[in-house]
Amino acid sequence: EVQLVESGGGLVRAGGSLRLSCAASGTNRADRAIGWFRQAPGKEREERSCIGSSDGSTYYADYVKGRFTISSDNAKNTVYLQMNSQKHEDTGVYYCNSDIYWGQGTQVNVSS
């Protein structure tokens, strides 16, 4: 069974940084594209970034380009999302996703 477990959320001031981790089990990270989604209160989940499977290609939503960096340590089966220059609007629950599988989410709060 594929499981995704997020960690690394917390409270940060605007302009600060956080690094989120998504640890995958029951699968090989290199065989799966994994994406990061944010869900703000009362809103739908929105994709923020994604990293491809074997080629490691990346995607960033316009809103996070230049601020967020997605990376992967395939030996650890883990995908990271480095979030810099954070804005209050980055606040929400961050989920990692692969195909039909979702993690439980990790809360990020950015104070203005």
C-alpha cells in the first residue's frame, strides 16, 4: 500500500522559509510523479509544485515561481518543498499527492 507522510509545517513570519518533506512508502519515488498542493480555509486544493518520475522534471504554479523549489532524494524516497520568501497567502494545509494517493497534510501558517 502506498503511503505519503508530510512533515515540516509550522509557523513562520512573512519573508521566512520552511522546508516540507513528503516521505513515500510502499512504492519507489523514482517511479512516481509527486506533487504538492495547498488548501486554504474554505478553498479547494491548488497544486503548487510537482516533480516528475524518472526525468525529475518540475512544475511550479505561477504564484510560487522563484520562491519555492521542489526536489527529491530518491534514496530516501522523499520529496521536499523548500519555501522561501513566504507570504501570508501561502498559509494553508499542504498535502503531497501521487496519482490517487494523498498524505494527511501539514499545516503552514505565515504571519504577516
